[in-house]
Amino acid sequence: MSSKSLDYENLNENVKKCQYAVRGELYLRASELQKEGKKIIFTNVGNPHALGQKPLTFPRQVVALCQAPFLLDDPNVGLVFPADAIARAKHYLSMTSGGLGAYSDSRGLPGIRKEVAEFIERRDGYPSDPELIFLTGGASIGVMQILNTIIRGAHDGILVPVPQYPLYSATISLLGGSFVPYYLEETANWGLDIGNLRQSVTQARSQGITISVLNVALAYLVYLCICDKVRAMVIINPGNPTGQCLSEANLKKDTITPYIEILFNAHPFMLLQWRRYTRFSISLSPNVSGQIFMGLMVSPPKPGDISYERYVRESKGILESLRRRARIMTDGFNSCRNVVCNFTEGAMYSFPQIRLPPKAIEAAKSAGKVADVFYCLKLLEATGISTVPGSGFGQKEGVFHLRTTILPAEEDMPAIMASFNKFNDEFMEQYETRGLFKDVKRNGETSTCCLHKLASPEKQLASPPSLIPTFM
Amino acid sequence: MASTPLTLDTINPKVLECEYAVRGEIVILAQKISHLPLIIIIIMLCSQILYCNIGNPQSLGQQPITFFREVLALCDHPALLEKAETRGLFSADSIERASEILHQIPGRATGAYSHSQGIKGLRDKIAAGIEARDGYPADPNDIFLTDGASPAVHTMMQLLIRSKNDGILCPIPQYPLYSASIALHGGTLVPYYLNEAAGWGLEIAELKNQLETAKSKGINVRALVVINPGNPTGQVLAENNQKQIVDFCKDEGLVLLADEVYQENIYVPDKQFQSFKKVARSMGYGEKDISLVSFQSVSKGYYGECGKRGGYMEVTGFSPEIREQIYKLASVNLCSNISGQILASLVMNPPKVGDESYESYLAEKHAILSSLARRAKQLEDAFNSLKGVTCNRAEGAMYLFPNIDLPKRAIEAAKAVNTAPDAFYARRLLNATGIVVVPGSGFGQVPGTWHFRCTILPQEDKIPAIVSRLTKFHKGFMDEFCD
């Protein structure tokens, strides 16, 4: 028999390069431990229902009815489902030709795209065209489809914030494009880092590129565009993992040649639409249940609807709890030794910076691990808390973070933060004072005494960031 | 400020290259027509548009299997299980099955991301279903649940194709997901022609010939795609044919990509579906002998749940390193939709004898499959009665792929308007009758031959009208263009 046709050696290189830490090493180790019987708190991914958050009632009622339309003919259906859910199910079913089981238009049901466009218009105060809406099986697919359209090869760069949700780096790797980072500045609440851009321009100059600069940030980005290195810019707002909400001024400054603008200015516009449609049409259509959930999300129950009160109570309850948990977590991290944490303004994550002592970094190296992976593995083994190391998202060299979610149940939060604090104290104790214990001979007996504790944590020197962050 | 607009010149050229005729030009034209003011439609057409272009049964009136939808509804809204009134609305075994499924999902949370391969309990059920079907064991860890079979096909192409020098053997005619996916991933499609004169038979000599030709051009052929039952061709492979194919892949070190989504659509008593895995195992070949991927979907069969997006691939005969890479790719999108996962487990493990819903389930299944068989025969006979048209029988799947001997003058007329001759015919057919088919050039065909693909899915009561309109149109077309 000839050797296997598909083995690691002859695998597509882009697949090898692609990394996605959210379900990477830490998660796999956590799953192993869970199988062995250890209680694991999965805070590696933004998966609210897995941590006890309850689904909203109204959407589930509507989709259940759409799933089993024969219920609508049953005289007793009103005993189990409220009238507005029944009406809404009929409304969405009428938009389909064949219910949930038929492929829809490749862009999604026109009726739902219309609801989405109307929602966008109400939210933004500017018109939105349903023909430019493509419903997708989750946002990730949409990201991948667009990047697939843009990236032709390694000379096509995509500007991505660092730290970033690693869908972007993973997809850019898979498509063979170039990841062009723009660093967010932690000390400025994760705003755009001008210092980094200045450095990059210096680097560009050293390569013989001349730039006359008034605004460094703008110039760097223009340079990249002129050299055809950059085709699009990713902005995650609210940020993941960083949680910051960009101000309006920020957005106006930072949004240079946004992708949507490119599309509007493109010639010939309609043929381009056709090409994107072809790419989407190969997957035939996004799942229809998901489309209906999207419709329900953009047009929830209104005041006066039977289900309105309950809907508001449920959604407000969840959001207010998330806000409280964000606070508990941020404060909790900030009270830990060698840990600083920006407040979670939005999204679902906390991204504390852990100032790892040099001895810990050394120990990590000896264990063949990146320093924050080492820390997170120890955290997992000690407490069952499964996080994602900051290296999975990108960070400045020599600066370490971990990402956790704010999703564990509110009543569990204090215990989780206490557990983290205890572990962190012990870790810092171990690696800050290790090597400072001296064996003392007294009266022929050896005993150990601690020379001194460090008065303050050692400052981590942030070295100039490299342009290509390495994601482990 | 410089801007880099995204134009046809600067878009990813692989996106430009990929074509998907099933929702291509003809269909878009049909949709445009259907949006015109009513009065114009009445003038242009005798009656409404009949979409025979896509295997989308429920859009043409096929009903879903009741038991499956009951279970799905309960899983979508588990709070129903706490209400006493629910017992009056749902069958007892659907309540039981939904409860069993929810028990296998951590926190009974059907809204949570699952394991990236799909919920373990559901994979266990699917593996058990595969084992019951084949008589050979299946491992739940070999199952990757996906949003339909298409994403699974894309994943395999992504792994296999490094550059244009990597080739994938595909049947001609083929379902254009394969040609599109290969183009999108920058590989080369290596065609092998099915033999129309022999009922669309797959000949090993042809495979070997095409493989050698590709190699001589410097192409590394990595895999063989086999669609069984075939799409668009509908043939069901004979077992010894399958054995030859297995040996071919084993000897040449090719990954066998077995598209088996139509496994429940067999209409002829003299043929049976055998999975490639079953055939390989029956030949004594195990994990070390052959790399094999089987694709299955909830969109076809008698369930026809296209819009739910459910399916899986069963991956056997790969190294642990490759398995890790497949897992990694699956993890970037976190997981496939849960409802689709549940449906896949129901399809592979339907009601059994003795279950409360068994009789009604069986009746629904039987009604759908026997109706499909009848429609397949009616349309096959209708095509064969047309002048210059020959049509192989649909042994399985959901399509007919008649061959039209287009007159020389029709071919010239098509060229004059810059259209492929079969597309020219299809466009005329649409304009005259409202019937939407897909030109054969969308699937590939022996050069100089013309076909179109027509589904067997319009409801039985519509078939006579389709046949009469088609017959009338065809006669008119041939009268116009024959010498």
C-alpha cells in the first residue's frame, strides 16, 4: 500500500499555521480534567447558556412553533403558547416558502433582511438597504466570506487590532493573507497606540519609504494602503477581549477606508454584488431557524404586546447582572497581587494583565510553555478555572494577560474570585521568593529561612512590539 | 487619501473563478421574472414559475417528518416539558426522545456552543446508526457534525489543496459544489467521465487514464470524489464497482471522499445503497489501509430538511495529527447549529418498531419515497418521449439529467447571443413555460453533448402540467431550429 495521501507533511501549510486559542491547548486540557472528574468552570469562550444564563422565552416560543407548524392547527395551542408568539410564528412562516425545512435565498429570507435593515435604520438614523444584508450562520461565517473575497495572497494585508479575537488571525492564516497589527494601548483604556504607529513609520522609513507626516497615525495607514499592503481594517467594537467601547471621535479618526465604503465606491458595483452572491450561494442558505432568531432580535416584543413585560424583565435582568459581574470581576482582579485590569465597558470578557515574575517566566521556558500559558495551566489545575492565555489574542512582547468571561453565575462569582486570588497569591509567593530562600546551618542543622520579600512587584519592561505578533 | 476599492480586478480571483450554476444565471432570471408586476407575468407566461433547479423538497410542498419536528420543537423550547398541557400536544415518544437529548446536553442548554465536533451523546447515536446500517463499528470520535454536508466538503478541500498542483478527481457530470470548492481553494479539478451509454457507469479504466494524464502534467492527485447515489446523474453504484474504486484509492494512496447524502433515495428494486465504509471493511480493509470520508446530510432522503442545515462527515483512516488539524478547523467556527445536530441524530436513529410514533413515521416515509419513485419514472418517460432527447433512469437521488441532441441551427443561435447552447435552451424553456432547470454545462458533460438537470420534486399533481408544457415547448423549439 502506498503511504497515506494526507499526512502532516503534505497538509496545506495555511492549515498548519492557523491557530485558534479559544478552543486550543487550555480548553483541551480542561476537557481532559473534566473527564477525570474535576469540576471545571469554563470561562474560555463567550457561551452564556453553558454557564446557566436562561434563554429569552419569547424567541424560543416562536421558533418552537415554526419548527412544528402543525401545532398551530391544534385547538389547544393557546394553552401553551401566548397569542403574540403564535401570531409571530405565522408571520415568519409566511415569509418562507416551505417553512424551516426549505433552503431560503442564499442571502437569507427577504422579509427578515428587511426587518434587519429597518432595525439598522432605527438604530443609526441612516437608511439601510436589505439588498446589502447577507444573513449568515453566525457572524464568523460572514467574516470568513468577506476576507475570502479580499485576500488574494500574502501581499494582501488586513489591519487587525491587537489584542484581537483570534477568528481574524486564524482566518487570515487560512486564506494565506497578511496580518497587519495595530496595537491598542492598555494604559489608555485600550485606545489606539500612537507610539507603536510612530515606530512602524520609522521602520518604514528605514526601508526607504518617504513619508511626510503631520498625523502619524493617518500617515502609517495611508502608507500601507498606497503600498497595497492593506485592503481592509477590522474594528471590534465593543472590543474582544478588551471590552472597550470606542467613542464617536475615535471611530471617525480610526475608520479609514472601511470595507463598506469600498463596496459603495466600487465599479462595477452590481457585478461585484453578483460575485459575492455566488460565493454565498455555494453554501445554499443559512439555517432558517437562525434567521428567525435574528428577526426576533431586531424586532422584539413591543409595549402593549402580551409578552412585552416578561421580555423586558428577562433581558434587563441579564444585562444588569452582566454589568454587576463585570464590576465584581474587574475589582476582584485589581485587588490581586501583580494584577491590573481595565474595566469591562462592553462585550463579555475580562482581560487582566498578570505581571509574571522573571522566575515564573524561566520556569515556563523550562517547561516548554509560553509564560501566560504556563500560568493559565497552573490556574486550571489548581482551581478548575479554564481561561485563555493572552498570547492567544496577541499582546505586546513581555506583557502577559489572560482572558476570562464575566459569564459565570452571579452567586458563584465571589467564590471564583476568591479561588483565583488564593491561587495567584500562592503562585506569586512561589515565583517571587524562589531562590531567595537560603539554607542556613545552625548548630549543625540545616534550616531554611527567607532572606527578604520583594517590596514591590518587579516592573515588566515592555520591549518594542514586533510587527508580527506570535499567537501560540 | 488613497483608497483601495474592491473591484472585479482586485477581488480574490478564486472567488471569481468559482461558479455555482444551481443558483446561477437561469435561476436569477427566474427570480427577476417572478418579481415583475403580475400583468406582465401573465402575459409572458402561461402560469407560475416552477423551480426544478434545486433539491429543495419542502419548498415544493413536501411535508417534514412529524416526529422529527416534534422533538426539535421541544428541544428549541425545553420549558414546554415542564407544562402538563404539552402531553396533549406532542406524542409521548417525542417527549421522551427530547428529554433524552436534553439530558445529554450540559445544562440542557440548546442555545450553548457545543463541543466542536458536535454534542457527544448525539455522535454516539449517529455512530450507533451507522453501525446498524453497515454491520461494522463506527466511532463517535470519527464524527464531525456540520451545517449541512457542504462545510464538511470545504474543510476536506482546505486540508488537501496546497496549490494549483494539487488535483482532486471528480466525476463529470458532478454537483458543482466540488468544482466551486476546488476553485475557491486554488486546486485543480481532475475530471473522470461517467459513461452515459452505460447508465452513467463509473469505469476504473477511465479513472486510471485520467490519473495518469494528470500526473504527466505534474499534478499531485490527492483524492477521489464519488457521489453515490449520483448527482445529477442518479446512478447507484454496484457493489463490485465500489470494490474496484476502494482498491484504486488504496493502491494509488488517494483519499476517498464519498458523498453519500442521497443514501435514502433509492427508487429501483435491483439496486441497494452500500456505504463505502461497509464495502471497504467487507474487503478486510481497516484504518491503516484506506483514508475515507463519508458525507451525510439532513437535506435529502425522505426528510428533506434543507433549511435546517444539518449533516456530518465520518472520518476514518487518518493519522492523529491530521485528526487534530480537522478538529482545529472545526473549532474556529466553534460548532454547527444545535438544531441541525439534533436532526442528524434523529435521521440516523429514527423511531423503531414498537415506538408510539413508529407507524405514522413509517407511513410518512413510505408515502414520500414511493411518490418520488413515481415522479422519477413519469418524468423519465416524458423526457424519453421527446424528439432528440434520451434520459437515463433515476436509480436514486432527486434528479433527471436528459441528453438533448440540439440541432445545429440552435447551437449557432446560441453562439450568436454568446450563450452556451444548453443555457440557450433552458432560457427559452423558462420564458415559454416558467419551468426552471439548470443547464448541463453547470455540471460538466462530454464536450459537444448537451443536457439539463431537472428535479423530480414538484408535487405529483403538478407533473402532468409540467410534462404537457415541456412537450409543447420542445416541439416548438425543434420545429424552429431543425433543418
